[in-house]
Amino acid sequence: MGTNGSTMLKPLRQGLPPLDPAAVSDAASCALPARYEAVREARRFTRDTLGQWDIGDRFDDVCLVVSELVTNALRHAVPADIRPADGLPSVRLHLMRWSERLVCAVRDPSHETPVPRDSDDFSAESGRGLFLVDSFADSWGWHPLAGTLQGKVVWALFRMPAAG
């Protein structure tokens, strides 16, 4: 079981799927402080934003995935002694909606590849984050930031039912 579980979770080093940025119907983002209360703030921001966008169907899945992505960023990508340069936030959450897609993306300062741990041990307290992301999102991946920006973006995509 261990082997096919890990192949399913191969992280994709790729940019977002080909979604036309001009077709984004809504976008919102928030800066998160490098402390664990940020997970609660991220959930609240996601809940409020999805409420405004009238997306109820995958609400719980999206909130769970946002929690995991932000927790992973804080746990693995933000060293305890980091002081964000120029007051820039170390972690940033982006939510973007197309007509039938929703993307959650979390930016962090680390260049480390997000690696799912072997998830056979379901009693393990940590290491299940990417397994949960893979289970609840329709697809996910990551890519390094370009240009002068340091770090990477880990994203998750949700298919949404067509409105009406």
C-alpha cells in the first residue's frame, strides 16, 4: 500500500493550470503573520470571502485545504527566527475564482519542495497535510516564485458547479 499511496501524491512542480487571468471573476488575498493564529485568520478570511462569492458547495473542503496549506507554510517554510524583510508578510493566502474553478494559493519564503510524508500511519499527528490536500482538492501543485520574489507558491484547485 505504501508505494501506490506515495505515487498518487507526487507533487507537481508546475504553475497553475491554464486558467486565463483575464477571466478571473473574483480574487482576494490576505497577508498572514508567522504564528499559528494565522491558520484561524486564514480560515476566517476564506469563510468570509467564499460567503461573499456565494460558494457554499465545497466550503468545508476549501477551508480544510486552506488550513493545511497555511499550517504547512508556517511549520516547514518559515524559520522561527525569520523576520520578514521590509515588513513583508512571510506567508500570503490568495483566493481566485473563475466561473467553474476556485484556486487557493499560499505563498511562502522557502524554496523547499513540498513533500508528502508516507500517509500509511494515520495516527501520526503531522505529515498528513498534503495527503489531505490531495484528497479534498481536485488538483494541486507548486512552483518557485519568479524574479526578485523569494520562495514558492503551493496551490490547490477546486472544480465548482456551474452557477444557476
